[in-house]
Amino acid sequence: MIQFLEQFDIIIVGIICSLAAGLLTGVGALPVFFKRDISRKLLDSFLGFAAGVMLAATSFSLIVPAIEAGGGGVYGALITLIGIVIGGVFVDVIDRCFPDTNLYLGPSKNHSNLRKIWLFTLAITIHNFPEGLAVGVGFGSGSIANGLSLAIAIGLQNIPEGLAVALPFLCEGFPVGKAFLIALLTGLVEPLGGLLGVGLVNLARPLLPLGLSFAAGAMLFVISHEIIPETHKEESSKLTTHSLIIGFVIMMFLDNVLG
């Protein structure tokens, strides 16, 4: 495979691979076409699973690589700390600016749950950009093997994320096609990051630790402020907790085995 890819321009290969990784988000969302009626209990368990996936992705795909990309040690940890704080504050500001509004049904006091889902989707989208950036940097550094392994690992991680994004919208009454499209679009920011990373590697490499940690902060805010409290309102809170653990260990396994 690597020898076959070496005959092509590495920038083109990097863009195509980051696009393929992003498209796997849509692959993960495909089950929404076959399951339309979802109970609240099942939705909470899926959201719990999504929270576990996000926590593991935050830890092993974002924070650890951010520290390493920042040079490790005190400096790498400091850059990561700053990025996490900025990312959390960024999502908090967005939350405050749109307290009673969602992008689909407009202003209302009755759609707070959908607003939370939009914040969750925003966090997933934000975290996909620096992942695409990482793939691009891997290819841009001249190593097809490194870039390809990153693209495969991130693409596989995107599959459960796609389902986690699409299902809540489906439960809020969105048409199946729109729920699928939203999930797909969250993954399509990855080729944008990949284009920047592979084309401007000397510029993108210094931005990578801050971008990864910024996404980590956004994810942590949404997990703690929105997803976990929302899924623990019902009697299924224990099931949700078990789902979170399952999501965490699956993503941890993917991150560490593939990464």
C-alpha cells in the first residue's frame, strides 16, 4: 500500500486520506436509516457511550498528543493547559450567547435539550479539525507511513462519533437524512485541517499542540456541563454510567492500539 501511494504527490495523498477519515463519520451514522424509534432510556445510554468516547478521545487523541507536540515537559504541559482553558471558555461563551436558541427550530424556552445537542455537535466538529491537522502534518513531514497510520486510527475513531452525533438529532424529531448529514458534516472539517497540515506543515506544526488542547477543552466542557447531567436525570442513570465506561474503554483501546 505504501509503495503504491509513494508514486503520487504526497499533498494529494494527504488530502484524500484525511477526507476518507472524515467520511467515516458518515459511515458511523448509517444505522439511523434502520432505527428510527428510539426510547429515552436507549438515547441516554447512547449519549453515555458518546461521553465515554469523547472522554477517551480527549485524553488519548488530544491531550497526550498535544503535550508531546508541544515538546513535552513543563512547556508542553503549559501550552496544553492554556489551550484547554481557552477551549472550555470558548464553548461556555457560545452557550451563554445562545441560551434559548437552537439552529433548527429557532428561539424557544422549550428546546434546551436540542441546544445541548448542538453544543455537543460543535465540540465534535471542533475536535475533528486538529485531528485532520495532525494527519496532514504526518503526510507533510514526508512520511506516508506515519500519515497513513494516523488517518486509519482517526478514521476508525470517527465511526462511533458519527452515530453519537446523529442519534440525538433523530430523537429530537429531525428527518433521518438531516440527522445523517449533520453527522457527516462534522467529519468533513478534517480534510480542511488535513489541507492546512500537509500544505503548510511548517506553519501547522507549531499550531498543533494548541489546536489539540483547544479541542480538548471544548470537549471537556460539553461532557461535564451538558452530556453527563442530561443523561442522569432519569432512572437509567446507572445504565448510562456503564455505557460511558464501555465507550471509554473501546475508544481507549482504539487510540492506543491503532495510534
